[in-house]
Amino acid sequence: LTLTAFTVPSLPGNERLAMVRVAEAVEPLGLSTLRQDQLLTAVGEAVLNAIEHGNDARAELPAGVKVTLSGCALVVRVTDQGKGGAVIRHSTPDLYAKLAGEETPRGWGLFLIEHMVDELRVNNDECGHTVELVLYLQTEPHRGIQPQATAVGGENDTE
Amino acid sequence: MITRQATPGAAVIDIEGEVSSFAEDELMTAYTEATSEDARTVILNFTKTDYINSSGIGLLVTLLIRANRQERRLFAYGLTEHYRRIFELTRLNEAIRVFDDELDALAAAAS
């Protein structure tokens, strides 16, 4: 079941547009405030990564977002048009190393994503990079979303 | 952002909107203003902050480095539960003391 699918131009700041659209799409699921905040932080970071690193902040290149519900799993797929190697690299930032000047102050994005969702999947191919954020809904009150009534959006619903 | 000299030793920066790369110049300027009267403690008020992203966390780390070099303390209050957890996750809460409200922060700043 697709809850929404859209793209945003690759301009920094547009991750917030994506967060608003995803928040609207998952509203019927009745996620707790904390769980929704976690999901939206992960979405924002993934889209920002797609915009800044995958698409090099080129506005003409879309960053895609698709939200689907599969059983008890809510999946948000974020895509970019970037070529080459992975733009998502695992790291464990160390605050104290940063304060000591041994690491750059930045580099928190992936760390945040990994701790906000239940599962993170990354795929890179010749078409670009895809990041899947998975949230399992077992522990959340499910308000009985109706597929026919809530399937919205289209693949090329560009902002 | 608004900077207030709350007590002789503590200044408050009211952060409205977002803490992201877009806020860098404004936050750094606010910090300079906050410390212009030699406040030993700078208190960040997040009550009206609706978005903090990874770049914003990097910005707070940069601010911490600056404060540490100047032997000043950074405090914070007004964080939502979500951002409090992010402070814990990143361990920012170990370097920036987090309080429930301004009164608590000012009381700690005075001690």
C-alpha cells in the first residue's frame, strides 16, 4: 500500500517539505508523537543526504520519497540520482573526539538515522542511491487505515 | 535569535525556528553578543525551536568548542522529549547541561 510518493528539487532546506508530506501521509497510522518525531528526523536526514551528497544540491535533480505500508512495516524509500559509490557511510561519531578537534564537528546524519528507525537498508546502483527506512508498527496503536481511502500521491508528484 | 543578559553572569539566546546550517551565522553572532559582557554561562533556549538536524548538531558542537576555549559553560532548556533524547544519544547532554526551564538554568548558572 503506497501512502504517498513524491519528489522534491535538490535544494538544501527541501528536506523539511518532505518531512511535512510524510507526516501528512502517516497521520492515519496514529504513531505516538515520539515515534513520529523519530521517523521524521530519519526522513529529513535521508532526504538532506540525497539532496546534498547524492544530487550535489542540483535543483534540477529530484530527490524521491515513497512511503509504503507492508504488513506491520512502514517503509520510507528515499532515492537520488547520484552516481558512484555509497553516499551513506557508517560511522560512530565521538563527541569528545570532536571537542578535541580530532574529528569534524559534523557527521551526525547517518548516526541519527540508524538510531531513529528499526532498520536501515542502503542500495547503490547505476541509477542512483536508495535508502530505505523501516519502522515496525507492532508496538503502535494502529487506527485501521483503509487502503482505498488513503492511497494518495503519484510517482512523479514533483514539488 | 534574541540575546538577553539574564543575570550579570548568564546570557540567554532565544533560538526561534531551526538549528541547521542555515542558522550558523545567526547563532555564532548571537553567541558573540551573549558573551560581549563577559557572561560565564550562555543558556540556549530551545522553547521555540521546531527543527534541529545533523548540521545543527554539528553547529552546537562548534559552539561548544568555542565555549570551552573561552572557559564558558553552555546550558540549555526548552528541548522537546525527542530532542532531549537526541542530546542523550549524541552525548551532547554531557557537555551542555539540560534543564526544564530558564529558572532552573539560571539557578545553576549562579552556583
